[in-house]
Amino acid sequence: MTMMYQPNPIPAPAQEKGNEPFWDAAKLGKFLIKKCKACGQTHWYPRELCPFCMGDTEWIEASGKGTIYSLSVMQRGNPNPYCIAYVSLDEGVTMMTQIVDCDLEALKIGQKVKLVFKPSEGDGPPVPMFTPM
Amino acid sequence: MSIRDKAYIVGAYEHPTRKAPDKSVAQLHAESARGALEDAGLTLSDIDGYFCAGDAPGLGMLNMADYMGLTKLRHVDSTETGGCSYLIHVSHAAQAIAAGKCDVALVTLAGRPRSAGSSGLQPRNWGSDLPDVPFEAPFGSVTVNSYAMVAARHMYEFGTTAEQLAWVKVAASHHAQHNPHAMLRDVVTVEDVVNSPLVSTPLHRLDCCVVSDGGGALIIARPEIAKSLKRPLVKLLGAGEAVKGQLGGHVDLTYSAARFSGAAAFKEAGVTPQDIKYASIYDSFTITVIMQLEDLGFCKKGEGGKFVADGNLISGVGKLPFNTDGGGLCNNHPANRGGITKVIEAVRQLRGEAHPAVQVKNCDIALAHGTGGFLGSRHGSATLIMERN
């Protein structure tokens, strides 16, 4: 059995205070994460204050490569099934996302994946998703 | 200061409705409160402490205190940790009583998600100005797939199977058959669960709790008042609360905040998991139970699947009778928040008032545990340990 990815409408992310640079970069195909200027640690989701030391943070460009930490293929409540996942980035943080453009039934924890931006509804910015390498 | 021996649960009431399209949420709260007061043998004017959470309409505390006519309040608390709020309320009520801030505390919960068509399949609207939402909402994050990702990781790390998850539901259904108010009273098998439709892998429909309207209420009182009443005495021994999130991106789905709330509660109570004769364990999904049993110390981390298998949670059959009302999986999950019903069934067990078919013999010490929010992203945990006097 296969379950090829078919897109659902992606609700446009609310562009909250402080996160505009992330979405502006996404429109240019760049994937940013936050790093602490004081302790040097990366974190996710992006914050203005480091969740490890409360230091000020800055944006850095990430590789867009990672590994599936966990996943679930949702089969109810939407036009098409979709695979929500946590992906552990090579930069050391784990983010919620979706795995797309593949057979959803064949996906496995531990699998290597790479970033792919997908358009959101209306005039919304592209959102970071992943697909198998 | 400890809450040990400082307060008693003197009233407990579970609203019998499971579908209430013609009642307001406030009315369900009030009917639950009335039931708990009648159970305790107390009246409205005895209440000087009130606790409610996010299910209460409007401004919650203010609206409900006004609606119910609570005019003598000198201690209020609307701690909100999702479905486990009400276990924390019991703990905070005991703290307030111990500190002399109130004598008789009321806790209420009610909601109508079944009538409103609200389930774990659709995103909740948390409003704006929430930095996490833009990085979760676009990916279709809802209740069921949050817990499903926890289950998937548990299977990957520890070899837990769909059949082991199913045993949690099977045990709940064995209990629910004796509860005339339970939404689902048919006994199911492991095969029934694993053959039910997949909702979000690896969770099947029968791994998920019911969506029900309803409510519940509890009354907590100081020892002198409790001993003046005619009901069997249920004393609080210990409590713990904790929260856990995504840890700044160091996500770890293999444990929950129950690890901390449970340890605190056992320490305060001065007992161990081996002393617990009955456990109410929050069962939003089957995986929730396995995770909590491990983190509370009923078995080793990763062995929850083996622990629940072969009927080990069935009263009269297994080592740890759980959720003898049928739990959220079969009986009731009012307001999509199962914390209060966990305490209510533990009180029934300690009083010897559970259904005779599921009543645990010599039930002198019981535990109730809740998980609120989303196990896969951010959640609260609350543990209570109670003793029959």
C-alpha cells in the first residue's frame, strides 16, 4: 500500500511580533533559526530571549537538513491525509513540521530529510516542511 | 508546610449527562456543585473557597461565583493546566485550608463539546500574540496527532505494540460495562481496537477517549468539618504538580511531567507505588496511560506496554485496577477535560462506593493522576494520593 502526499490547504501563519525576519527570509527561500548571543545555543521555536539563559538572540541560516524524530499520519478531519512530524535539525534543535512530497506510509523515524518550503493560503508566506533525502 | 492530613475530600459528584444540548455550561457547573454539596451534606453558604479553570464561561471565576451565588468566598483560584487543572485545584484547596485561607472549597468543571461538535480532530483557536502558534498551526497540529507522535516514538524506542496500547482500552471497557452512565458500555477485545479505523497513526479510533458533555464537582474541607459529616472519610496524603514543554527545541517525547508530579506526591504522602490499591490514570488516549504509569513509577520506563497487557489494569484480574468507571476511554470526558472524573472515581473506590463488580477490596490508598494540554508539545501533570480513614 502507498499513500502518496496530496496537499491540503495550509493556513497562513500569523506573523507575530519579532518573527517577521523568519517569514521575510522564507519568501526568499532561506530557512532561519535563532541562536543566543550570550550562551551560543540554538533553540526552536524562535524567541527574542534565549529559553536557556534569557540572553538576546539573533537569526542564523540553517542547513535545512535533519532527521525524523517522530511522526504521525493524520487520516481524519482533512481533505487529504498528512504527516505531522518532529524533525531534529542538524543544528541540534527539534521542530514541529510536516513531511511532504513522498509516500506517507513509507516514512520512518530516523529517516534523513531536507527542507522544502510550501506555500500557505492567500498571501501567506511559505512554511518550512521536509521531504526525504 | 505539607498538605498531608490537612484536608479531606468530603463531596464528589459526577453529572450523569453525557449530552446536554439544552443546558448552558454554567448550569452544568451549578448542577454539579449542587450534587457535590448534597453528597457532602453541606450547603451553598458553607463554601468559602472556589476553584475553576478554563472551561468556566466568561471570566470563569467571576462569572461562575456570581451565577452560583457564592457570596462568602475568601479564597479563589483559577489555575489553568488543561484537563489536569482540577487535581491541582484539590491540592491548592488543601494548601489554602492548611494555611487558614478557607474551610470548605468547591471545585467545578463542566462543558458541552459533544453538543458543540468539538473534538480532537480540529485545531483549537488560541487567539493571537502567541509566538509558538505560527510554528505549529500550519502543520495541522491537533490533539490526537500530538499524542500520536508520543505513541510513535514510544513504539520506536521501546518496542511498544498496538496490541499493548489496545489493552488499556480493553480494561476500561471491562469496567464501563457496569456503569449505566458510561457512553460506551460494550466490552471490546484487542482485535476490536487494532481493527478500528486509524485516526492518526499509530492511534486507532478505539485508542481515543469519548467526546462527552457533562460535568463534575468536588468539595474539600478541613478535618474538623470532614469528621462532623456523615460520609466516609477520604484524606489527602500528598500532591504534586509539574509542567513540561518542548524544552527550547530539545524535544523529548519519552517522558512526561508525571515524572516530577508523581515523585513529589509520593514523597509528601510517604508511600510508594506498591502501596496504591487503585489508580485513576488520565486516559485521553491509550498512550497517555502507558506514559503516566511509567513516569509515576508503577513500572520501569519503556515497560508500560508490557505492564498493561493481559488485563493487568482490570479490577479483580490485574495488579493495578484503574479507571473503574470506564474512564475517558469509555465513560465520560466532560469539556474534553478528564481530571475531575479521575478524582471522583478514586473517592468512590476509597469510600467503597464503586460498582460492586469493580470495587477494589480493602481499598485504603488510591492515586489520581491527570495530564492536561498536549502530551506531544506542552502539558501539565498533577498527582493526588488519598487515603481512607
